[in-house]
Amino acid sequence: MNTVITRWLTAQLQAVLKVLPVAVITGARQTGKTTLVRNIRADRPYFTLDEISLLDQAEWDPDSLCTHPPVTLDEVQRVPKLLLAVKRQVDRKRNAGDFMLTGSANLSLLGLVSESLAGRAAYLDLPPFCPREWLRNPQKLTPLDSLFENNFDYRRWPTENGDWLAWLLRGGYAPVLQLDSDQARDIWFSGYSQSYLERDLRQLSDVASLPDFRRLMALAAQRSARLLNQSELARDAALSQPTCHRYLNLLETGYLITRLSTYATNPATSLIKAKKLFWNDCGLGAWLAGIRSTEALESRMDQGYWLEQTIFQSLQTWRTLDQANRRLYYWRDRSGKEVDFILEQQGKLVALEIKTSRQATLEDARGILAFRSGVGRSARFCNGVVLHAGEGRPLGENLYALPWHWLVPAADKNR
């Protein structure tokens, strides 16, 4: 595929450029940040700190790159004091859209945003492609939004063939999505992992042992979509708990993982406080876990977790399209009742349970029912859904069984 796909985040970025002086677009390497900013304003000067000469200039004289806006600055996390130079220029003359900044690290987790651009910038996360964005589906993810409507009609839920196994192996990085074999994807992910360890990771922090970090990545991948027990992970990786904690923070800062928090229904509820671990790109997570082919996945007993990881690819896109009003959680109490995902939009809640089976029962929804009881019968709870491989039908009041196939459309015809 040689044509450039217009990212769904484009409209948000254009809106920001009309209001605020700085737009910051962050995400992992290869999510398409550079392509996005260069296509949206192709005529403006563009400087990337991946070039040695510009990196040196930014280190010694950061103001020199900021004095003639509008300008686009790529990979700004490499020189944090460049953000202070942007701040000085904005404070001298505040014009909407003067600066577009990109970074392959979470600037807020690095502690850079509060020191420099607070009140002057909007921050947009660009995740890897989700299946429907890559396929340029005009319906986008609007069916998820329909779950927040009072008059939700399950009969309008999309029905089409799905192939989540293929999407798990492919993930959402554009270069991988254009490859047509397991072997080619294996080579690409190997190079990506090596590049991250040898370049990006060392820019974020001094890591004494790359083999230790690589081992932690592989073990963390085996825990995809599961509760994260940091003490157990540290023990299995033969690392101290502080080192394990620091390495996980680095993975999160580099936009490789997300640690999902539990939704607190009320202060009296006894909830599990541990976070749930997801890889921001399901293909990378599967590769790190040793899943290199459909056959390798079909032989595993934990397919349900990997389906959940694949669905997360779309849910994180849904969240980033309205970061001010959308949140994503999971829910679990100490009695073992749980809900895979809680979607929050403007204070309203939708509960999603993910199942690989073709049959959905009320037993599959017991976590949703417990969650609904916890939040009470207020307007906050809209609908609960068991996403499964079968057909849609109601399970009770504001409770449905619906197919997940449209979130992972059959990929064979789009290769």
C-alpha cells in the first residue's frame, strides 16, 4: 500500500492548530507521527532531532530553531530544554498553530510538560492503527459510541466476518501491515525491538543490562491483558523490585505498554488495586511472547487474553480520539467478579466483557451485573455487553450479547 492513509486524529490536530500555539503529538516509533505532521502542513519548516547536526544545534542553541515560527520539531524528547525555548517564543508572541512538536516518549511522564508548556499546548497521543482505521472504514468506531445512547438498538450493531488471529499477528504499525508473511513480520519486529533497546531506550535512561531489559519485555508480554503482579514479574525476571518498576515505567514512557487502572465504583467496594497490562501494539506484544504464526497461537490455552489484547488495539484508538472526555478502565473485586473493560464518556459508563466462544450466557455477564450493582441504577451506567463470536441478542435490561467481529474485520481480502 503506497498511498498515505489519513489518520483519524487529523481533525483533532487541525482543530488544535486553530486555537493554541503548540500542538504536541506523541506516540511510539513507527505510529506515523512524522507522516501526520508533514502532510497536515507540508509547507512549513520541518526539523528532526534524529539528524545529528540539528540535535547538536538544539543542544547548544535551542532558541535558534524556534525564532521563526511556524515550525515543526520532530523527536523533541531528545533535547528537553528545547521545550523551554518554545515556551519563551510563545510567551513573546502567541499565535495559534506556531509549533507542532512530536515525540516518541510521553512528555508528561518524563516531567517535561509541567515545566514548560502548561497552558500553551494541547497533547495528542497517536496510537498504532486499529483495524478499521487501516481499512479506512467510513463508519469508524461509531458503534462503540452508540452503546452510550439511551435508545441503543442491538439490531443495528454491525455484523461481518472477523479474523482476530490475523490482526493480532499484524498489529498496527504501518510497515508491518504492508508485509504479507509471518517471516517478514518476524524480521521487522526483531529489528524494531533491537532499535528500541539500542537507541530509544538509551535516550530515556541509562540501562545497565540490555539482556535483563529484553528478558523483562518477553515476560511482560506473556502477561498481556492480565493483572500485573510486579513482585512476581521481578522474581521471574531475576530483577529487584525497584529495577522492575523502573523498567516498566520506561516501557510506558516509550508508549510500548499501558497499565490500565481499575474503575472505583464507590469507596465502600473492596476492589483489586493492581493494574492490567496491555501492549499498545498487539503485534509487538504477540511477537515478544513468542507468537509468530496463527498455528502458534491456536495451540495456546490463553487465547482469551490475546483476543482481549487485540480488542484493546481499537479501544485505545477510541479513547485517544477524545482524550478530554473518554477514559478506559477495567473492574474487578476481591470476590473474583470482573469486567474486562469499562468505557467512560462524559461521565457515562459502558461495561464490556470479551469472550472467544460463540455462545454467551448470563454467567458470562455476572461481572457486569456486579459492576452495575456497584455503581447503582443511576444515569451513569448505560449498557453492559458481552462481546463474543456469536450473534447479537438481549440478555436482560441494558444487557446484551453482541459480536466482536467488526472490530477485527477479516483481513485476508485486504492483504
